[in-house]
Amino acid sequence: MYQLIFILILLVVTYFIGTYLEKKHYTSIVERERKFNQLPAIAIKTPPSEGNFQQQLVLGSVTISVDYFKRFLAALHNFFGGRVTSYETLLDRARREALLRMKESAAEQNATLVLNIKYETASIYKGSGKSVGSVEVLAYGTAMIPEP
């Protein structure tokens, strides 16, 4: 009986803490996206034909862990089927954060454009069984830095 109560308390606590931290992270992402909105990051491979640019590889990487509550919800979805929305928000945050970190790196080098954007996603830690523990997303591209 105590074990069941402990699991329920753990689920409730991780739900509230996870929700708070996720909202805080999304707020940070939205603010930084506004800041870096003027720096285009596009998937086109061809550099602009006008102007002299130095090309530099830029990347941004992030690792985000899954909280206990999301892991529990994902297990239910795996059992009953359907979309695993608890992981969708995790991947959305990770991709957006990786892109922002890449743009920050490009802005530090005074780039005016980032071309050939690519993403790599990996599960870097498997929890017990086959459940996802942490996700890493790497965003990379070619920063176009105007030559003086």
C-alpha cells in the first residue's frame, strides 16, 4: 500500500515540477526566438551570389531528459497506442533550443545568414527497458559571415 502511495505522490510531484520547468523553458525559447528572428536560418545549400562571405560551420546542441511523469504517460500510450504527445513536446523543445544555440553561435561570429540547416536527433540514455531517458538534438549549418 505504501509503495502505491509513494508512486502516486511521485507522479503528482513530477507532474507539477515538470510542467513548471517546461513552461519556464518555453518562455525562454520564445524570448530568444524573438531576439534571433532577424538572423535567417534556411535549408538552402547554395550561398548568395552577391557579396563576399566567409563560411563557417556553426552548431548548437542540447540534451533534455524526460521526467518521470512523461515516461509514465508514454508507457500508457505504448500500451494502448496512439500519439505519444508527452515526447512530442520534449522533441519540440529540444529542436528549438538546438536551433537557438546554433543561431547564438552564428551571431557571435557576426553572421548575417545560416545556410544548409540540418538536425541530428539521438536517444543518448535508455532508461530501464526500452524507454527513452534523454534526447540529444544537434543543429548545424553554414554561417555566412560578410568579409569587410
